[in-house]
Amino acid sequence: METVLKANEKLEDLQCDGLQIIQSSKEYRFTTDAVLLANYCSNMQGKLCVEFGTGSGVISILVAHKKCPAHIVAIEIQPQLADMARRSVELNGLSGQIEVVCGDLKNAPQYVSKPADVVICNPPYRKQGSGERQLAPNIALCRHEIAVTLREVIETAAKTLNNRGTFYLVHQAERIAEIVTECSKVNLAVKEIVPVCPRPDKEPNLVLIRAVKCGGADCKLRLPIYIDGK
């Protein structure tokens, strides 16, 4: 199928069984974090999954191909990114498995016909007013908590999931206490934490989190993942 690219767009190889994705030099581009999160998700076969803030669609595309969920609802608030994601889904022949919705993730329960089995999110990492603010509003929306806060992501995940449903999150390691606290407020039990380090001689800068709605209090701290193993 021929894919029509718009101005400033190009196709990039995802290095996974021929999967490709549309990227734009004027929009937020996915990073290693997204690939780590997609690979981290497990036990997805035959399940209903919702992705919050899909961006260009990379996580949903990788999860659909590798993890075999029954259906993914990929939510993106920015119309131009939702359009890119939708075209990338079509390009990879995944339209029957992934539904891209242009909307606010805080309305996620309205976009699914029943409570979801899984929610996945790679959210904006920085609070408003912290860190270097990107000049382009569309990029800032992806990096800073402008349209949604961490608390709202977690609260909406709890509302979207069924009992015993699973929430997968990647975030900055420095916000781990906040993540655990906010999850506990809405009955999401953090069951697993995976530190992510740039190299073996560096401290973790990211964490991968698995939480379960109405889960027990036990939590496992896994061995770190090293981005660069040298």
C-alpha cells in the first residue's frame, strides 16, 4: 500500500519485522523510552488495551505486532500526531487491531465499550515550570504536564481499567515516590519496578512500572536494564 507523506515527514524503519513509522521533523519524535515500554508489556494476548498519549503510534504498533492483544485504543490529543499515527497503523496493516482516537486521555473511559484489561502510558515527564521549556507548543505538550498531569494519568488509568487490570508506565526515576503514592490513592498496587540506567556505571534515570488495580501489596524490584551495556 502506498503511503502519502506530508511535508517534513519521512518513513523510519522500526527494526522489527519490517515495521515502519511516519516521523516528522516538526513534531515530537519517539525515543528509546517508548520502545522499552512496549517491550516491557507482557501477558497481552487477546486483551483490550488502551494507550494514553500515543503520539506517532510507535508503542501501539510494536505492542500490536509483538504482544497480540485483541484490540488497542490509541488516544492522542494533538490532531496532527493522531493523523500520523493513523497512517502508520494503516501502513503496517494493523487497522483491524489498532483504533486511533483523537481526544483527551482524561476521557478514556468514554472511548472503550467496556473496562480495559491494560492501560499503557509514556506521559510527559516534566511538571510545568520545571526543566527547559520547548519553544514549539506542540513539542512542549509532549514533554511537559500542560494537557495532563501525572496524577490525572494515574487517576484515569484506574477509571479505565477493570478489576485486576494492568497499568504499564515509564517515567523519570526521580518521581518514583510520587508514582507509588498516586497509584495507592486510586487502588492501583505497584507490583513491579524496573530501573533503567544509561550505562552500568550510571544511576537509573528512568523506571518501568507495572501496577494492578485491586492488587495485593507485594512488589518486586527487578534488576536494572542498561541502555548502553559497555
